[in-house]
Amino acid sequence: MASDATGQLAGSGLPPSLTALADHLFLRGMPEDFIAALAETCRVGVAEAGHRLFDEGGAASKFWLIRSGRVALDLYVPGRPRLIVETLGAGDLLGLSWFTPPMRWQFGAIAVQKTSSFELDAAAVRAVCDADPGRGYQFVRRLMTAASGRLQASRVRMLDLYAAPAPPGGAS
């Protein structure tokens, strides 16, 4: 399915079932009433391979919980092809920039395979978290776990790219 001019994913437009949302790896174990509140901010969407979900610098007003498929986070490099920073798949959270100011995407994202996801409205989710600080804190801990994992993955990639080559003949 395609998207409209705003980058909106195609799909049923209907909210997900509570069971399907609660079963997503990112939300697994969250209280049912919190899941129900999130479901009101959510819709099921599909991005075909090649669909750009967002561009670096754009307003970050939503995020996605990937159900299936793969999405590449990329970075614009003048005069070169986009640099793929990381590839996300089923069970991953796509989009972290929506949570804190300036709420602008730090990377771009493109579906590299047909991707099904839960698309959540960022402002509505922030309001749900503010309305129930205890459960909001649980949600933010999950966000920070995802952010920490991304930073660790970036660190490993940078080591791969910039580490000094091993000396001839093995270790020194």
C-alpha cells in the first residue's frame, strides 16, 4: 500500500486490537489500561518497500512499533548516497526524536521491505504518559532502553569503521 503526500502510511486506519498492541515486544508487560489508552492514539499502517517514512530535519509528530518488515535509518551526506545508520525490524521502535524538543527527526527512515507497524501519535502518547506518571515512567524507561541500544549499536559501527587495522602478524 502507498502513502499520502504527508507520509501517512496506508492501511486500515483502524485502531489495533488491544491484544496485538500488548503483544508487541516494546509494550509487552505494560498494564492493560495503559495499552488501551495507547490504542486510542494508534492505527495500523503498511509501508511498501521504498516508502520514505520521514526525512532528517522534519517534524517528529509520530512514531512506529514495527510488526513485520524492515526499515533503514539513514543520514543525508552531501554529494554521496544516503548512509544507512541502522536497520530495524519486527519488535523494534522506530522514531525517538518525537519525545524531546526540538522534536525534529535526526535521521531519515525508509522501508527496505514491506513493513507493517502500529503508528502512534506522539503528542497524544506524551499526554497519556503525563496523565499517569507512574506508567509514563515505565514507558520512558522502555524508550531509554531503545535509545541506549541504538547508541551502543552506533558505537560498535564506529569502531568497525574507524578502528586501527590490526598490526601484521596478529596482536602486539
